[in-house]
Amino acid sequence: MNRVGNQPIDNAAAELLVRGHRRIKHANGAQVTIEPPAVFMGSFQFDSPTRVGAFTYFHDGSAVQMESIGRYCSIADQVSIGDYEHPVEWLSSNPFQYNDRRFSFHPAGRMTRVPEEECDFRGIAPVIGNDVWLGARVQVLRGVTIGDGAIAAAGAVVTRDVPPYAIVGGVPAKIIRYRFDDATIERLLRVRWWRFSPAQLEGVPTTDVQAALDEIERRIDAGMEPYEPEPITLPVPRPPVPAAAAPGVVRRIRRTIRPRTRLRRLMGGRTKD
Ligand SMILES: CC(C)(COP(=O)(O)OP(=O)(O)OC[C@H]1O[C@@H](n2cnc3c(N)ncnc32)[C@H](O)[C@@H]1OP(=O)(O)O)[C@@H](O)C(=O)NCCC(=O)NCCS
């Protein structure tokens, strides 16, 4: 059921809050709690519950596990976050040992599986901060935290935590450089400009980071309050057809079919459809 706060809303209303929300794939029914507005430009799959900050957008990709992603993030094509891990130090890395479903369709594939509590290889869901840009084909592995303002260059495989405002690249990803000097990074992390909406940042000189921070600080001192929208919880509901409603449905189908049947009789044969 789509919900804003505790209020259920329909797909059309949800589209005004999360553009492209029907492109989200909720594997295992994973619930995603999103601060509006956010945008899904391609098909993005979530396999576990997560939280998404406002003004973040996604192209095609997946987050098998992700605790949360902040505001103002840019997620390029074919990004993979928190994909499945396999055991590295067991007899085999193959799931026959712990996944009941993988091969048990065949009698030769059946075995008593290792219980879930012994599957210590699964790792921790990544956490992604605010204003993070993940370039095309970036892979973020389990257990990683990506700091506010960080960038992962195209094709990076991020295996370790990324400090705020670092640009990392390569396989495994290493720090290429920082976006700003230490004092500016410290100031950005103190001001946390992403608490505010673009509408509130109207007129801020964003192309000059020091001047932008001066202006944002001035507005905060003048009483600018953080943007705190009511989050929306997806997925889209698939309304169950109650058994009692079935005859009505059948009647409606008959009403659509009957005129054609009558027409067919009048024409003495099949209609073109
Ligand atoms: C990382 C990036 C943001 C550029 O950052 P930058 O700091 O301006 O980087 P520069 O071009 O100055 O290059 C700095 C160094 O990083 C290296 N580098 C740049 N991109 C890299 C990448 N994808 N992987 C590995 N190293 C990379 C450069 O070779 C250079 O290395 P050198 O100093 O040894 O010569 C850009 O290269 C990138 O990857 N953009 C992502 C594009 C994308 O995926 N868009 C999707 C649409 S949302």
C-alpha cells in the first residue's frame, strides 16, 4: 500500500511525489520509504527495506541491501549497491549449502541447508550520505559507508568507506582527490545545506561554494527552517480481488463481450477483432 505518513494514496497521487515510482521493482516486497520529491528515471530494484532522501534520482540499477541513501544523490546507470555475498571460506562459495531454493527443484539438488544464523558472510547494508554521485557502473559492496558529498567515478568498485567529499575511482576504488580543502569540507558538513529544498535555496550562488555557504548561513540565522516532507512508503498496492466481488467482475466482462456476440450472430460469422 502507498502511504504518505499513515494516509493511503493512489498511484496518480504517488507520481506527483515520486516521479517514475512504477519503475521501482520491489523484490521480496521490499518497502521503500522516500522523502518527496525523488525521481526514478529507469528500472531500479530494491531487495530489502530502505530509506531514500529527497531530491535524489536513480537510473537503472539495484540495491539488494542498502540501509539508507541521503538527499540530493545522483545515481547513474547500472549502479549496484550491496549486492549478494557468498561464503568465501566454506567448502564452496556456491549457494547449494545455504539456499533452499536454488537447486531443490531437482532431486539431486536437495540437502539440509546451513541455518541462516550461521550465514555470517552476508555483510552489512551500505549507508550512503547526502549529495553523493555514483557514476555509471559503480558497484558499492556490503559494509561500506559513503560520506556526504563523495563521488565514485565511473566503473569504481567501492570496497572501503569513502570519506566525505572524497572522489574515489578504480578497482578497488582509491581516493583520487577531495572536492574541497579541509576547511571548506568542515564548513559544508557543519552547514548541512541539504536540509533545505531547492525552492529555499533560490538565489543562492551555487557556483561559488564559499559565497553559497555565506548566503545559506545568513538565511539560517534569519530563521530558515529545514525542509521536512512527510515520507511516502511504496510499493504500489495490488488490490486483492475479494471472492464476493467476483460475480460483479464476471457480469462486467459479460457486458463487454455480449454486444460482440450479438453482432457476430447478425453478421452470421466471426467479427474482426
Ligand atoms: C571522476 C570524475 C567525476 C572526474 O573527477 P575529476 O577529479 O575532475 O577527475 P580528473 O578528470 O581531473 O582526473 C583525475 C584523475 O582521476 C582519474 N580518473 C578519472 N575518472 C576515473 C575513473 N572513472 N576511474 C578511474 N580513474 C579515473 C584520471 O585518470 C586522473 O588520474 P591521473 O591524475 O593519474 O591522471 C569523472 O572522471 C567520472 O568518472 N565521472 C562519472 C561520469 C558518469 O558516470 N556519468 C553518469 C551520468 S550520472
